[in-house]
Amino acid sequence: MESQIARALCLKYEPVALLWADEKPEGAVQFAEGKWGCVMWLLAAAAKGKIAAADARTFGCFGGGVGLGFGNQYKNFPGGEEGFCHFLSSGNASRPGGAETAEQLRAFMTKESHENFLNGERYINTPENVRKFIAALPITEIPAKYVIFKQLSSVCLSREKPQSIIFLADPDQFSALTVLANYGRGDNENVIIPYAAGCQTIGIYTYREAHQARPRAVAGLTDLSARLYIRKQLGEADLLTFAVAFALFEEMEKNVSGSFLERHTWQELLRSK
């Protein structure tokens, strides 16, 4: 499927479709079972033209399992959900049993991840508030075995239906996408920026929006760790994600013709790059 939006925005990377499937496409790249990885690597691989896949055993990290819709994987974090609550906040070093768990895991962790487990990523101030963060997530169990990432142009709509479309956009393109998401709505709050992992803003938050009568776009890559990981894959410093449920994508596609994307302000922005 070709995208009018992608053409008008002159995107460097093709939009990526996220799909659910019960079979893995032939040749799809996938994390090995039990191997750590960031879902942003799968997104980057798809943006560069590969097909990527994840299932309930190969989602890369616990937050990624949550983000892609494989239930509450934080329960399987070392030390359980309580271990994760300390990991994201103040660290496990002072939690009863935390230092012992860290020592048992040392051989299986990078130096950085071991240090983060002990001392915390400090992305939320207290374990109590991490519990509230988890409770607020739209945690989902998808009705399929695999989550698939592939370039939108390789999607056959007669056989496949994307759950969401993900744009990797620079600030100008992100701004245009924001305008376009609001263009035909008659109101002005149709893009949300939830505080969440990078994978969660392209996965479970768009799944939730797909069930709404007027789905909103989800801004992402405000996750600092995800920004670091995708920068290593794409070499880009100024990208954000802009993820939309497929129904909103179709609405936005229909609004390209005759819109601001054909007018001089946007054209001048393109020329100035």
C-alpha cells in the first residue's frame, strides 16, 4: 500500500505497519528466545526494509512484552513486579533480597543493566508511583501469536489489516502529522503524549485507541532509553514516532488532497531542509 502522507511529507523512512498474525512471515528477523533486546530495534529493522516479528517468548525485554500486547510481563521481571517497580525508580539494592537477586543475575546482564537493577533507572520517583504507572497502562493480551513489523508498501490490504501505522518523523514532519490528525475533526486534542516506554506508544496505546469512536494519534520516542537505542540503529538524533490506529490513518490519508500539505508554507519548509 502506498501512502499519500508519506509522499507529501518526504519521509526518510517509510511508514511501518504493525500487524497481528498467527504465522511468522518467512525470513522475518526476531530476537532469540530469552535474549534481551529493544523493540525499537525491530521497528528500525522494518523502517530499513526488513520484516520483523515478536511473540510471547521473543519480545526482547519485559516492557517490550507489555508494549506489544503480551500481557503483564512485569510479573516475570527478576524479583517480580516489585523488582520492576524498584528497577524503574530507586533501585533494588536496598530492597530485601534485591542485592542477592542482582548477584545471581550478574552473569546474564550487561554491566549497565546490572547497575540499573541495583540503583534504578530513576524514571519515576518511587516504587509506589511505578505501581500506579503500571495500573494506568492499557495492558493487553492480543488474540494472535505474533506481532509483525513491515514497511507499509509491502502490506496487501486484501490479505492483511494493520493494527497501527508508525511514522518516524523529524520535528517538521511531526508537526505536519499533528495538524493532519486534527484537520478534519473540528476540535483540537487528537494527539496524545502518554508517559510510556517507546514500544508502548506504538503498541498498546494504539490498540486502545483503535477501540474508540474517534481514535487519537499517539506521540512517542519520548522514552530516553528508546531514543538511545534507535539512534544507534538509525543514526538519527531528531526522530519521534507518530503512531495511529489504522482507522485514523485512513482518515488522514483521505485528507491529504487539498490540505495545507499542498500549500506554500509546507512546501517552503520542505525546501528549507
